[in-house]
Amino acid sequence: MTAAAHASVHATMNYSADNGRRLDTYFYKPDAPFEPNPPGTEAREVLVHDGWPKASAFSVDREGFELHDFAPGYTRFDDDAAIQSAFYAQIVAYVKAHSGARRVVVFDHTIRKRLPADLSAQTTVQRPAVLVVHSDYTELSGPQRLRDLLPDEADTLLGRRVAFYNVWKPLTQQVEELPLAMCDASTQVPEDLLPMDLKYRERTGEIYVMRANPAHRWNYFPGMDASQALLLKTYDSETDGRARCPPA
């Protein structure tokens, strides 16, 4: 697992403003007048460090991410059913190998693509990259997601450690556009995380976005190809000091 050395780069991160109001994003137009309070309004230029020189030292429990080799043979990413029947098994094996989990359940996947000119062309599977600094789950929505997925088992499972991970990888070629950047979770403090509502007509979800902090250290792996994958933690029920909801 090696790559040519790259210089660190400057990039703009879309942080969110803490203005004393609850942040929100609407996925429908409310019937009554409303005043939105969207995330990502505090753009900051940051130094993003080349992670390759320290690739073997990162810990998903400390920094919130790790990079590992991944067999690149699977290519049927245009077939959603095939992904679930064939590729999910590789993801399960990868997460078990690098997290120590005894049981792994895969519950969705996303194929990142450029934003289409016709926004209606987006699907629940094929979507553009998210350009706001965020974490997919909060201390409240993590357990709730488990209850949604495994309602009959959730209370028992939450009696011990539960963690959510994303596996992020190039599909078939080297990534040359919008590589993923990760904020080192050991450089953030709990006050940096701001809860945000995801407003759907039938329900309200919750994620974290993040306020700017000059202490944050950002990392990326330029030139990743299909033989590598990132393991990213998005929620951890354990409260012993390990990374719990790291942002990216």
C-alpha cells in the first residue's frame, strides 16, 4: 500500500456558523413560511496534509480513519443488485478484519458522481459528493438508526458496543477529482460539533456539522486507486475516549 509522495495542499472547507439557532436542511418546501438556517456558510482555507507518509499509523479509534489494501477485482458498480449480492460480502470481510467487529450488517451504499445538470436525475444511490464538513450520525441519531434497522435487537445490541463505519474507495480507477479529506478526530473538541436537522416531510433526521477551529488537522490520500479503501468511523457508542463521530 504505497503511493508517490505528494505535497500538502490548501483547500477550502465549508464549516458551519454557530449563530445560536438550530441548523437545518430541508428536502421539501414547507407549507408555511420558514427561515432556513443552512450549514456550510463559513468557508475557511485549511492545509490538507498528504496522509501517505503516515498511512500505517492512523487509527480509526484515534484519528477516526484508517487506510488499507482492498482487492480491486469487483467492477459491476452499475448493477445495484449485484453490488448487494456480491460486493457487500467484501465490505463485511474488510470491516471485520480492520475493526474487530464480530458482526457486520451493511445497510446502504452510495455511488458518488458529479452533480447532474438536471437535479431530478439524482437517485438514492447515485449522488454527488457532500461538500459540507459533517459527520453522518450524532449521539442521538446513531442509536435511532440502529433501532430503525434492527428494531427487535436494538436494545440488546446497545447494551454493548455498537459502531458505524463507512468504507470509501475508488471504484475502478484512480481518484483525480474531489478526493475525500478527513479531519483528525484527536484535534477536535466536542464543542466543535453542531447538531443539524435533516427535514423530510415524514420525519426529521440529525447529523453533526462542524464549526471552524484552527486546531483541526486535515488529511487526505492523493492518488488513491481501486486497490485501496478508507475505513471511516461515523458513530461509536463507546465513551472511553476513542473517536465517536469523526467528521469529514
